Amino acid sequence: MPSIVVVGAQWGDEGKGKATDALGDRVDYCVRYSGGNNAGHTIVVGGEKFVLHLLPSGILNPNTVTVIGNGVVIDLDVLKQELDVLASRGVQVPHPLISANAHIIAPYHQTIDRVTERFLGKRRIGTTGRGVGPAYADKVNRVGIRVQDLFDESILRQKVEAALDQKNHLLVKLYNRREIDPVQVTELLLSHAERLRPHVVDAARVLNDALDAGRTVLFEGAQAHHLDVDHGTYPYVTSSNPIAGGACTGAGVGPTRIDRSVGIAKAYTTRVGEGPFPTELFDDDGDKLRSIGSEYGATTGRKRRCGWFDALVVEQACKVNAFTDVFLTKLDVLTGWETIPVCVAYDVEGTRHDVMPMTQSELHHAVPIYEFLDGWSEDISAARSFDDLPDAARRYVLRLEELIGCRISGIGVGPGREQSIVIHDLL
């Protein structure tokens, strides 16, 4: 049975949750391997919308075991709230398994995140203020708090005190903020210990045993390729590795254990926060894409920046992640345009680039070169096969496939779980 990693091919919000959920009832394990609650997965089931921030998308499939891997940073309050909200809506889900090695977002991480972003002013990164970056920084600096620390009160107190010893000096002397009480932080973290204890596991062992037993495992990251801290549009990136390779380090499986790498791309492009975006629109077309596509952040509610499909962005993601398939979402949003531009190259100060430029400076100066494809006016939301699509919509999909160098195996034509076209089965 295959193991599959699902990766956003643009700057996030591509609809990974929908694609993951569509596969979820056919997989045995669904694993989050990166990021924190700075991302949101929106899933529509039976006309009901569910927004998940930490829980794996497979949580809505009762026969799927969900796992939060060691590469995730966890806000324990958010995790509790998500589970409580699902329960209040009548959705009975098992508590996910949680890696003992996953790091915790403590209250001081959120404080540091917010005050640092304000301090940067015009140079801000555009973080969500959820404390994700500072938690990852503590992880790399080896002063982080891990889930397993909740079960040794003495160690937890020592680690919180050590972490705050430096941070309180920073808060008071640089940012003119009050000190944070390590006792209060420790007690808050300890309040979650007993609820979590039965669900904390050696996740790498669990997943490798599952693969040995022939189980199907689906790995999903948060954010997307171009927000990867190593391969994204640095410094306007997240603090982890959402690329396909991140599943190996963030879940604890070897690279030879991953059989399929699936990229998720919107039929146009969006981005939240700061950073370069060559095809961004500032006109009525951009507003129309935002309105029809409901392009507002699932986590923050911020307006998403909208633009035409950028083939260079997706082609780069296809290369680095070795995508075997791409799932194209929100094709229905493009209904109604007479012509639809697609970015096929950049002009950078007079030089044509047919692939993404190497440097940050070049990308900031990139001007899109468009190819114009015929649009369509027919409602495609009820299409369930490729042949159901209008000729112009089929040509649009096939042209994108040529430009990105990877087969498009599925198409989303609406927000509902059933509103998908399968061209090549992903399992």
C-alpha cells in the first residue's frame, strides 16, 4: 500500500485540506508533519464548513488514525479548543496521537512573536503572531519545551525558567514589556498533561510499524513549498519545512518509504502576508477572484492577495518536491472570464526568465509575461469527469500541465467534498 505526502505548490491556502480529506477515507493514518496553528485547513462536509489549524485533515474520517508528528509545534490551548469545538458540533473524533518529541508553543512565544513583528515595522515578515517562529527558534537553540516534558514537572520547571531567563531581559530592556512569570507558565502547561498523557507516543515508531504492516499513510504539511524556510521566498517564509522532504524529518520516516508526492495548486494564485508575488492583481480582476473564491485567511481572516496562475512558481515546486501528481483546486472560480492570463515567464530588467530566478532581488523585480487562454462561461461545479468540462476549461488544464511539467491528476470544482474530478487515482 502506498504512502503519500501532500504539499502546497504555491504560497499556501491551495486547498490541501480538501484534497487530503478526499483521500482520507481510504488511508489508515493521516499525519501532520510540520507547522503549527498559523495555518488553516478548510473542509466542507455535507454542506458544513470545518476549519482545522492543528488537527490533521483526516480527523473527520472516523476510520483514520491521525498523528501529530515531531515536526509540528503545538499550542496546547488551541488543540484543546479544536477538539472541543468538533465535539460541540456533534463530530465524534478520537484524540490524535501526538509525538513525544513535538515542541510546545508557550505563551511567551506568542508575546515575543507579536512584539518583534511590531518592532520590525516596515520590515515585518507578516507572521500570524501565533508564536510559531519563536517556538521553532527555541527548538533550534535547544531551549525548547517538548510534549514529553509535561510528564516530568521538575524538568519542565527548569526548562521554562531557563527559557524565560533570557527572554524576560529582552522583553523588559528592549521592548519595554513586563516580565513573564515562569511559575504561571509552568502551571498552565501542566494543566494539559493528564488529558494528553494517553495519546502521547513514539510517533516515528508507530508510523514505521504501520508501514511495515502494509498500512496506507498520508502525510500533510502546513503552508506550502514557497513558504519553506530553505526553499521558499526567504525571508518571507514560515519557520519549518513543509516540502515533501520535511515529512521525513517531521514524522520520522525514511525517504524510501514515501511512494507518492502530490502537489496541490490553485487554478490561480494567492498569498497572505508580505513577500514577492509577481502575478498579484490590484484591479477589479483581483477583487473578483477574492470575492468568488472567498479568499480570506482561515486562521486570521486576512484578505488574501490574489493573482493569475504563475507556472514558474508551480514548476519550481514540482522539481524540488518530485511531484508525481498535481491536484488543481478552485477551477470553478475562473468561470466567467473571457480570457484568462497565465504567467509563462518573467521579464527581469530586460532579461527573460523561463524558470524562477535564483535570487531574492531578481524575483522582487520580476514582471510577469502572460499567455492568454480562452475562458468559459458554463457552470462547472457539477462536473464529475474531465469530459464534463467545457472545451476551454479542458484546454486550460492541459496547458497548465504542459507548463508545470507534471500530470494533473485531480481537479476541484467546488468547496464540497464531492466536488472533485479524478483523472488519475492518487492511490
